[in-house]
Amino acid sequence: MILYPAIDIRGGCCVRLIQGDYTRETVFGHDPSEVAKRWVDEGARWLHLVDLDGAKAGRPINLDVVKKICSSVSVPCQLGGGIRSESDLDAVFDAGITRAIVGTRAIEDPERFARWCIAFPGKVALGLDVKNGRPAANGWLEEGGRSMDNLILDVSKLPLAAVIFTDISRDGTLTGCNIPATADLAAKLAHPVIASGGIRDQEEIGELSRRGVSGAILGRSLYEGTIRLSDALNLAQTGE
């Protein structure tokens, strides 16, 4: 199981939101590249970056910060937030990103999303953000019109890098991950499924691993110390 420390970028800073609410923000660092180096020094093998300004604007905004992070660390980084066009994909890959996470386009224009996955096999991940049981779009500000079952059917045969499942109601709350829904998705898909949203302790990491989930994104739990990355990495490696 791979653990992904999260670095959410807004206004050039490393922040965390609660339930995707832009008015409920906590700043955890004014230089995200230094935060990135901290997690890598503690053993992280991947980093999960989110351009929060980009998610709201509909285009990448913090690419200078992203580029600085990618050039500062020796591990691959994945990025989500505002990737809505072919030129956006080119820009984030040029910035050093290994894996681009697309959510809104996959919901609103599945045919275009499929073309991107085919053009960049193994480099595009689906960001499946769920609100009230339905996929959400546009920086979590809107509920999409597609059903989960239809979306899963559409992406099941695409050459995706991964599917990142986030229950928005739990994100940033430390109230616990939606393990049943995440494990159910992992059972339905051949793609790696990465859990996100509300993970609070190591027991949840062990349960996700035992239930076939390939990875977990850790945010507020790391920044507030309810999980120590070194301990969590050991747990993810042993599965115990």
C-alpha cells in the first residue's frame, strides 16, 4: 500500500480545508516545497498535490509552486485541481508532475476524458469526489449529474493510472474514512483505488489495506499529528 502525504496549495501556501469549504481554511506552511521535503525526508515515496485555486478557477493556477515542489524532491508527484484541457495536461507534465488527476472533465465530458487516458496511458488518474452519493465537479462546488454506476462502467476499461475516491463530507474532518464505499469501489475496479477523505488513525490504514485498497492520501491527520508518517509507512508495508 502506498501512502500519499497531501499538500493542498492555495495562494502559494500549504493549507487544509474542511469538507472542501474554501472559507474553512488552516495554513500549515508558507513554502509548500519545504513541506514536501519534510514528508520525503520522513520516508514518503509519493506526494499528492492539489491546486485549490485551480480547482475553483477551472485551470491550473499554482504551477510555479508545483514546479518548485517537483524539482525539490526525488519522488513522483500527482496533481489535481483545475485540469480541464489538453493544454492543462501538457502544462502540469511540463512542471514535473508524474500523474495528473482529472475529476470535473471525467464527469462532464467522458469522451474527452477517455481520449486523454488513451493519449497518456498510465499517467491520468480519475479523481472521483463524491457528495451525497453522486460525483461532484468544479472544485467540489457542484454535484454532477452522472451516477456512480455509470461513471464506473465508463472508466473500467480505460488505461487509468488510478482512481482516487474522496467522500467530501469527511474530507479534512478527521472523522474517519468511508471505508465501506472505498473498499466496494476497489472490488469493482481492476485499477488501483486510493482512499482519501477523513483518514484519522493507523487502524484505518490497516483496514483499507486488508480490504484491497491500494493507497491512502493523508492530510490533516499528518499535519495535526494523529498519524506519524514513519509509523504509518511501516504499517502500510507490513499490512499489520
